[in-house]
Amino acid sequence: MQSKNKAAPTKAEKAHIEWIKDLPCGVCGTHGPSEAHELRQGEWFTSIPLCADCHRGSFNGIHGQQRIWKVLKLDEMAVLNLTVQQLLGR
Ligand SMILES: [Zn+2]
Ligand SMILES: [Zn+2]
């Protein structure tokens, strides 16, 4: 899934991505492994854990119609906030 104009993740970024994937979905709470969604391409330390549906689902996904995001009144920054909180264990 590596596109040509996108740098490969560094060792530290890869380790972080693994942490993210271990977390439950930041939107619906489905248990991991989750997918890591980048808020901005290539900036892995601000990526968030999403299940396949909340990530890529045509109806619910952030890359689709974002229905569940709207119902739960969540956006990427809100989920990032929750993700950092979980990573810090607080
Ligand atoms: Zn989800
Ligand atoms: Zn994504």
C-alpha cells in the first residue's frame, strides 16, 4: 500500500503505527486490530485507530459518507484527542 511519492515509515513511525493498530476503533469502539488512518498523509504520529467500517466503509467511513461520525458528533481531531489519551494510559 506504499505509493511512489510517499516516504516509507521510519522505524519509530512503524512502532507507533503498531501501537495505534492495537487500540480499539476510535469512533465505535470495536476491538482491534484496527487500521491506522493518517489525518495528514505521511504524518504517522497523528494517525488514529479505526475499524474497517469507520475507516473505509462507503456509508460510515471517514473516506465515505461519514454517517457514523456525524451521528456520534466526532471528527478526526476529537478521535486524535481520545487516541493520545489512550496511548498515555490516562
Ligand atoms: Zn469503528
Ligand atoms: Zn484513512
